[in-house]
Amino acid sequence: MLPRIAPYLQAAPLTVALLLFLLVPILTIVAVSFWDYDSVRIYPDFVLTNYTELLTSPVTWKTYLNTLKYAALTWAITLVIGFTVAYFLAFHVRSTTWQMVLFLVCTIPFWTSNIIRMISWIPFLGRNGLLNSGLISAGIIDQPLEFLLFSDFSVVLAFVHLYALFMVVPIFNSMMRIDRALIEAARDGGASAAQTLWNVILPLTKPGIAIGSIFVVTLVMGDFITVRLMSGGQSASIGLMIANEISLLQYPAAAANAVVLLAVVLIMVVAMLRVVDIRKEL
């Protein structure tokens, strides 16, 4: 009897933890999203008002498009950076010791909080910041560049700075698993470096790219503090919209927005998983 139920007993703690800390909160948010509210109270009910107002509002669609724009730009830039850094560490650094040292160097920004790392860009990108002052002193520009700070450029730059490592790590892990004999065979067969990269390394790195993409996209879609700080309040995102609704005590509206955001993110993740078999990485 005990041997038959032993696997279930081993899985029970994780199952209970997932139920208590994942499923129950999500179900609670879904339930609250159907409640009604006014300026001072929340009324347990079953109404579709929160969803109809959310999905029929032009502001909602514009905000979702703006958030998707941030996610797409951040994903594309971090993919290029992550693939380049991982390729250099995996194939050009021969010593395992130096690979680990350089990999740890990439983690140095994570030794401080996200907010401090974001704020550190402000004196560098500001109108009278280090970058503008340096360009003016060098005679490259005549007046400060206004788009550097409190703009979409600064928001995407901060996102890339914050989340690039989430793309580097899984891609580097995938590249380290590639059998070097395959690369040697490609070279012996007359393949150029570009052909080896495109036909051998890239296909075998797709699971790592998928994992990194899931990390980056989900983090950007749910982020709100970066958009608030780096745009100076001039841009919006879904996370920021939800945060504003919570600050106004509009919990049912915020819950409905969270449910829609969760659905959008899940659709994006499922689409990525349909393209790449992520189980090869696990």
C-alpha cells in the first residue's frame, strides 16, 4: 500500500503549495473581477460591467498596444544582446574558469535593486546629464537631446538593462549543451562560420531562446514601476494602469484588467511553446 501512494505523498507538499499560493489567488482575482463597486465600497456580485468597460475603452486598447510595443522592442534587443554574449562565452572563451568569471560579471547589476539601477540612468540621460554634456563638449551636438530621458527610448533602455540577463542565461545554457563534435563536423563538411551558426548552433539554441523570451516578455508585460519612472508619467502600460486602479481603490476593475493581462500573456507563452519544444531544455 505504502509503495503505491509514496509518489503521491512526495508530490503532496508541492501540490498544496501551488494550490495555496498560485491557484487560490488567481481564482480570488477572477471572482473579484465580477464584483461591483463605487467610490467607497465593493459589492460582491456577478456583473460584466468591469469587462465591458475595459474591452470597449479605446484607452485600454491603446495601452495594450503600447505595452506590446515595449515587450517587442525589449525582446528583440535583449535577444541580440543575449545571443551575442552567450555565443562569445560558450564558443570563444575556452577556459571554464574564465567562462564562470565573465558570467558572474554579467550578474553584477543584479547586486542592487531594480529601482536603483533605473534611477542611475537619470543623471546620465538627463538634459544636463553626462551624455548630453559630453556630446556638447565634443562638438557633436549643439543642444541637448530631449528624447534620451522621460521617453519611450529611456523606458526600453531600462527594460533592456534590467532583463538582458534573463535572455543570456538560458541561451548560454543551451549553447553549452551543444556537442562540439557537431560543429567540427560542419566545418569539416565545408560549412562557413555563418552557415554553422545558422544551420547548427541556432536550431540547437531555440529552446534557450524560447525560455529567455518567456522570461523577458512576461516581465515586461507585468512591469509598471519602470514605465512610471523612466517615462516621467508620459507613457502608460497595463501594469501601470492596474497600479493606478488599485491606488484609487477600484479593485474589481483592477482584477478584471489583471485577468485580461494574464490571458494575453498566456496566449503569448503558448504561441512560443508551439513554435519551440521547450521540453528539450528541461
